[in-house]
Amino acid sequence: MPLPRTWRADLIAGAVVAVLLIPQSLAYAMLAGLPPQVGLYASLLPLLAYAALGSSPVLGLGPVAVLALMIAQALGGLPAGVTPTEGALVLAAEVGLLLGAAALLRLDSLSSLLSVPALRGFESGATLMIAASQVPVLLGSRAAGFTLPELLLSATQGGWGLASALWGVAAVAALLAARRLRTRLLARLAPLVLLVGAMALSAFTPAAGGVAQVGALPSLALPLGLPRLEAALWLQLLPAAALVALMGFVSSLAVSESLAQRRGEKLLPAAEMRGLAAANLVASVSGGMPVAGSFSRSILLHEAGSQSRLSLVFVAVFMLLAMLLLAEPLAHLPKPVLAATIVVAVLGGFSLRHYEEAWRYARAEGLLMAAVTAAVLLWSIGAALALGVVGSIALLIQRTARPHVARIGRVPGTQHYRNVERYAVECRPEVVGLRIDESLVFTNARGLSDVVLAHVREQRASIGAPQRVLLLMAPVNHIDVSGLTALQELHAALQVEGLRLEFSEVKGPVLDRLKAVGWLERYDVSLYLSHHEGIQAGEHELRPSQADRDAPGQL
């Protein structure tokens, strides 16, 4: 099969990310309490599995910090005789199986509960937190943490190194200058050129002036085989695996969706779930650990110009070559330069514009975006994602808790009907024309009668006593059982008021459901093909020749 036309861009992106992925894989494996080479194994074959089944061209798959902490906690109480490496393989297998089962059951639709403001808030918060976490490395400090409070508390217990700061600041300046290059290819190659130059300079500088370096890589001996198949061990790790699977999928999807929106691309959540499932299953049989999408590596793939998932294949190939051929030079890579590359890359995508737009358009959603960002910075990524889901659901319920029902009248000289509060329209005193602007479901159905009766009283006080209420149902896409019950209650309430209930422009799927239970016939509700026809039906008292308009219209 020939390579796609984008292979050159994918090759460059793969080379850049591969150099950065090696030290990150080592660090996250050690953070999880595992041998460093486990992180390298998790960054080889799992990438190929995701590339085959996933959908995002820029999801930087591999070990990630958040999952590393969860893995460390899960492996803390392993039975005697079970090593952390063996436990990690079982955990990866369970994560893959759970995600695979969820994909078969099409549970990827749950990802829609995370709204765009929540996604953007997560993206911005993660961008700032990743940059903040790299500042101590850039300045030669031992401070560390995954939230700002942890980072600041740790920073008070250690100083910083002048030599490291010089390396880091110089690297940041060089990368910012490279962004102004007119040739886009040179701008994308700048991080790789910088890393190679830094390795060469550091190699000829004794101890690099005390600057921390990546250090020697472990020998590569990819172990292939099944994880331990002991029921007790699998049962013990299953709850932790469920949490890791949930966190891995939601966080990966948040990353890939936020970048897909930025790139104007379409993401397939079902394919993302299948890709992550396959990647974790492959990790479990190739000496790895649970993997997910990394925000920093995904940003780097995006910034480096990745066009397809072929870039992940190149990442795996370059990582393998680097571990085999460049183990000694990579050992001289200064960590401040690595940190500078990450900081410049992630901050390049940060903008306050989304907050301003959300605040102007819908303040509640702007507040949710800011709250998710704050949760990432001050609490945890897991809490931020949970807040995003809960906040999105809460805003949805708040918006639909009271159905929007507009009183409408005829625009003079036309057959168009518009909101009386927005247009100069004509209203007939004998009929209350109302438009229901959303589906009638359990979240809003209870308020229907109150809203309609309020409009009836308003018209009765302004232009006269009505005889019937005509509901324009065109915007209603669905009526659940709660909505049907609300319509029955509305019918009864209108009967008490001496008013007749009528419908116009009911959509086919909704009408099919009403006909299935004989609802219109049971409650003697007239049905009209158009709202104008329903309004004119009352003219039989003034124009007898139009009496035939009393008959329901056919849809």
C-alpha cells in the first residue's frame, strides 16, 4: 500500500514527538512504581494498535501522569509473589477489555455529556498546568506536583540552578524565534534541531555545568506474553481498572475532541474507544502499562504538523531506532531544554478568547469553563472532568426545566406567525396561538400547564376571552411518557377553563406515537396541517362558507 501524500508531515511530527516521548515514558513508569523500561514498552506496539483502529491524527498515546498515579495506588496492595510489573499487565488487560466491552455496547455516546465549554475549560487548564509543571525543570528546581498548590508548596522546599535556568531560557528564546520563521517546515523542525544541538553541546560540556540530563536508557528486550491469569488478582484489580478505563477514555476524548475542534476535523468517539481498547490490550501482552492520550504530546503532534495516524507509526519506529541507536546521545539531553520545548508548544495553543466569547454568549457556560479550568489547576484533572460532566448535565436540565412556550400572532399580510413580544402581529381574541419551542420530556413536562395557562390569562386580560388553545408543535421532536402525561393534564386544565385544546404542524414521528395510543381521538384534539389553517378554522362563526375548516388536517 503506497504511503499517503501527507507522509512527510507525519514523518517530521513523529520524529519530534518520539524524542520527547522517550524521557516522558521513563518518568511516568517510575511515577507508577514500575521499572522505567515498562514506559518504553508501552510506547511502542500500543501506538500501532491505536493507529489501526483510532480516529484522531494527533492523539499522543502512551503513559500519562494522571493514570500513572492511579496505577501506583492500584498496585500498592498486590498479593505476595506478584510484582508491580505483573500487576500492571493485568491492569492494562482489564482496561482494554472494559473499553472493548463498552465499545461493543456503544457506550461511547456518554461522551456527549461533556459540553464544548467543559472541553475548552479542560484544554486551557491542562495547558496551563503542563506549562507550570515544566517551569521547575526549566529552572533546575526539584519542585514537582500535578496541581498549582502542590507545585508551589514543593517549590518552597528547594531552590533553583543558574546553569539550568540559562539552558532553559535560551531554549525558550530559540523556540519563540523559530516560530517567526517564514518557512513553515523550518519552524516545525526547530524543536528537533534544538534537541539535537542541545545534546551535542551538552555531550562536550563536562557535566553540562551541573544541569540535569535524561541519563542512560535501559536495554531493550521487548517481552511478549500473556499476563498472569489468576482470578483473585483480576478481581482485586477490577475496580481500579474500571476507574483507569473511565479516566483514560474521558481524558483522551477530551484531548482529541478539543484538538479536533481546533483543526476543524471530525472525531469518532466509537473509534477512539476501540483504539484505546486495542492499545491497552496490546500493552498487556508486550510488557507495558495502561495507556491513554497525553495532552502535551498531542499538542506537540498538532504543532509539528501531524496529518494522519501514520505519525504514530513513525513515533513508534523512531522510538525503536532511538532506543537502539541513540541511547548514548539521548543520555546527554538537558532536561531544561526538554521542558522548554513542552512549555512553548503547549502555551502556543492557549487563548483567553474562548472565555470572553462564552461569557458574552451565555454566562453560565462561561462560568463552567472557568470552573473546569480552575479545577484542573487547583484540584485534579479527574475532578475537573467530573465537574465538566456534572456541570454540563446541570446546565442542560436548567435550560429545559421550564419549557419555552411563546404566544404567537400573524404577521400582517402573511401566513407567518411570530412571537408577540418580538414582532408587531395580529392576534384573534377567540384563539390563543402558542408555539412550543422544545421537546416535551421528563425534565420540563411538569411546567407545561402553568406556562400555557399563564399565556391564556394574559390574552384574556388584553384582547378578550378565548375559546380554544392552538399549539404549534413544529419544534417538538419528541414527546416521552412524562410529556404525554403533561399534555393530558393540560387538556384537563383547559377543560376546567372552558377551552378546547388543538394541535398544528405535528411532526411525523411524534404523530405516529400519538396515533399508536389513540391519544388524539381519546381527548378529541383537532389536528391541523398548518398553524394558519388552525387559526382560520374559527372563522366559521363569521364566514359560514369556511365551516369545513373545522375538520382536522391530514399530515
